[in-house]
Amino acid sequence: MYPGVTGMQGARARLSGQEAGPTVWRVSHAFQRDDGAGENRMTTFVWSIDDAGAGDHAMVESLRRMCAFFDSRGLPSTWFVVPKARGKPLSAEWQEALAMARDAGHDLQLHGLTHEDCYEFGPPAWPATSIVPTMQEEFDRRRDELLPRYTVENLRARLEEGLAIFERALAIRPTVFRAPCGAISKAMFAALAQVGIRYHTVMYLSGGYQHLPHNSGVLAQPWTTAIPHRPFRWYSDVVEVPILNEYTWRGAGQRSQEFIDLARQEVARIAAVSPVAVILMHTHGIADDYDHAFRLVDAVAEQVLRQSDRFATLGELAASGELDAAALDTGPDILSF
């Protein structure tokens, strides 16, 4: 247990009707760090995990084991759920596991509708293209088939179907969206605004996939300069919350200590420039090497505490107004569609 990180215990006590002390990882607008402009602030970190709801028993077990580990450390987490993976309803096993995570105080948000391919809400994007280099080639080959998807009407219908599944199966109305594979479009943002989702998180500052055999092997990459390094208001006034990096993709455990060292460095660096930072994981990456995933979480949590920073869920940050407060007024106009 990390001193002062008691969010999950507080959540359990509230669910059981017991009295609980203050949830100390909740966001405070009384920032704690001087950013050089006279503003003292604290950085709030978020564990976010993709692809819940998709995959077989091994992926369900990934959610269960990772939630149990977060619980043992008193850490909250946000899980992005595919509500109709590959066009099929959520299985009873997934519904049970997701309900258990929800009841333990973890946050469940929307991750597309079916995630049947990497073009559900827009054309392919970096760093997904560094994971699967043929992605752009496939999109170009299927261009005439795929481009008609990206209308506000079509994408709104997909969002509404996903939201309805969430409400029916989990009694939750998501407030944050993450497009599968980072594939986005202007129409997607307009559709998000129309269904009342005002927060999105998919743009990376750095891509943690250079360990893959077809890439450079150099883990520490320059951060992109194409977007701000903190939340910003983007298309249709949706707040984009950048992803710091991913340190647990399949195969990362073979270079575990290097990834852990990189994570510590980047956690320290982002705290100097942003009041909110999101770390990405995937269910399959966790299951690929549980020991690495657990070591990574421990190392990052220790670094965050050393910096006197804290953890929260994206749902809580959205509800508290912290994402709006953290957002810069405008983002770059970089999307073609």
C-alpha cells in the first residue's frame, strides 16, 4: 500500500455504506507545483487500460488480475470497454468481471463499438502505424469502402449503440471516449459532442513500440510537437487528453527494466508541464507478462508519490471539472477528414 493513496478503499467503504475518510487522490484545484509562471499545481496521473470487453477468458482474467493488483495498491484505474466486440454481445463472463470492477470503484468508459478493425472512427494514425506498418497500405486499398463511414450520422449511430449497451449491461453512462487504434476524424468529434461526450483521449506524446522487431529498438523517443503536452480543446470543443506513453505492449517484459526507467523519466518530465497525465496499457499486454506490468505500476506509483502527485480516474476528472480546468483553449487543425 502506498501512503496517501487510498482511493479504492474509500470507494469500497462508500459502496458498503461504511464511513470512509477523504479520498486523497481526488483532484484539488489548489495546485502544488510552480510551473514557472507563478502557478502552483499538482499533476494527476491516470492508469487507462484498453480493450476490456474484447477477447476470451485470458483477457477477462487480465482485467480481474490487474484490478486486484490495483486494489492491493489502493490505485484507481480507467478501463476502456468495447461494448460489442467484433459485432457480438458482451459475454456473461465479461459482464460479471466488468460489474465487479465497477463495484470496486474502477472507472469504465467507451472504446468504440465493435473494434472489428483499426478504422472504425477514422483513418489510421501514428503510433498504431508503427505497430502494424501495413495499416496505411490496407486503408489505401480499402479507401472507397472506408471513407463513407466517416459521417457524423454514421458515427453518432455507433456511439449511441455503444452507450445503450453500457447503460443496459452496466448501468453506466460513459463520459469519456477513446477511439480504437487512435483512428479519428472531425466527424467523430462532432458525433461525440452531439451525444454529450465532451472528453476524448487518444493522441500520444510518445509511442512505446520501438521494441518491436521491425522498429528501431530505441525506447526513448522524442515527444511529438504536433499537439500540446497537456489537455486542450479540439474539434467540436471536445477536450483531448493526451496519452503520455505505453510501457507494457506485448514483448515489453523482455526489456522490463529499460521500460521502467523510461516510465519514471517520462512521469517526472510530464509533471513539469501538465496537470493531467494519462498512461496507457492493454489487456493483452498485461497478460503477456504480468510480472512486468505489476513492476511497472509499482515503479510509476512510487515515482508519482515521490513527486507529491496523485492518481484519479478519467471519469472522476471529467465529473470534477478538472479536465476542463486543465485544457488549453485551442488545439491544432491537423485532421484531413
